[in-house]
Amino acid sequence: MDMKNRNYFWGIVFILAAIFVLLNNFGIFRDINLTKILFTILLICFMIKNIPCRNFYGILIPAAIILIIYDDFLHIRMLTPFPVLIAAVFGSIGLSFLFPNQPPFKPDIDFDPGRAPGDHSNESTVHCSISFAGATKYFETDDFCRAYLKCTFGSLKAYFDHAVIRGTSAEIYVENSFGETTLFLPKEWNVTVTATTSFGDIEEIHKAPVPMANAPVVSVRGNISFGDCKIYYI
């Protein structure tokens, strides 16, 4: 879902929530727990948003929270809260391994997680995958085109400050789940961030308010689930 459609989606959701709150003051929903209904609607919308991108963390964990909210009605108190949450986390991990997200391009090389941190790469297209580990990668290519960075239960630092873009654009796809991905990008690049977040956060640090003229456009896309992605401009 692109930024424009996502804004429409959440805009309509919150407008409907506002109407629901106003109607509740007239006693129309006096027998309904307003807070539960609104929270459930938001969780369902959140789940729907994550289905196309196959973000299982953003599907199963909200579903588990809904089960916890209605555990009395469903008579499943013995499963809440921790068993159902733990099952949702493990289920998300398993499904992510079985049905991984497909990157928007086919990387030409694979990154071996067993290689020592601090490894350098001069490839124009790179695939870097980290699981239950930490690593630092330095991309020093003189023809950078795209990067696919995946971090699951780990920490990944990726330096692009010595990468050169010959064309007018490049792309970085970040897939972060229960981890932290840190990007170090040249401050001269014109970076646009359209990555989605699912119980995660994206932070841009020291970004210039106005990009330089004729600066290459770099698109940062992907999904951040239960983790953080920090982008430093150096």
C-alpha cells in the first residue's frame, strides 16, 4: 500500500471512529463497550493492512490481542494473555521462514551471516540477511543501484557513505523484525522513506531540510515490525 492510499485508508478509519464516538453520546451504543469496539476496529484494520505484504507479525499478534480482549466472551481465559501472545510470536516466526517476503528485485549475491562483522562489499546490488546476530556492512561501490537488508532478532549497521550512485536513483529495501537496522547515508542524497511500520519506528537523524540540486533520489522501502530503523545522514 503506497503512502497516498495508506493515508486515505487510515483517514477513513478515524473518521468512522469519530462518528462512532458522537453517536455513542446519544445512547445508541449504550450496551456496547466503546473502547473495546474502537480498539478492535483499529486492530482489524492493522491486520488487513499487513496481509498484502505477508507481514505475519502484524497479522497474528493483533489477532492475539483481540483474543485477549474478548477472552471472557470466548471462554478462553486459560489461554490469555501470555500463552496466546507467545504462540502468536512463534507462529509469526515460523510463517516468516516458510513464506518469506519477496524483495522487489532478485539480488545477485547473498550475504553469508557467518562472515565477520565489518565486511566490505563493492557490489552494485547486494542482499544482506542477519538472524539472531549482529553485523556491520560497508558498501563502497562506485555504481550503487539497490540493496536488500533483512534483520530478524539482531542488529544490522549498514554504511553507504562511500557508495556512489552513477545514475539518478537507487533503492534500499529494509525488512526488520524484532531487531534494529541502522543506515548511514550520505547527506547529499535525496532520500524518500516510504517503509511501513508494524509496532515499529523509523527515525531520520540529521537530514538536510532541502536536498541538493541534481542529487540522486534514493527510495527506502520495506517494513519495520517490532523494532527500529534509524537513518543517519553523514
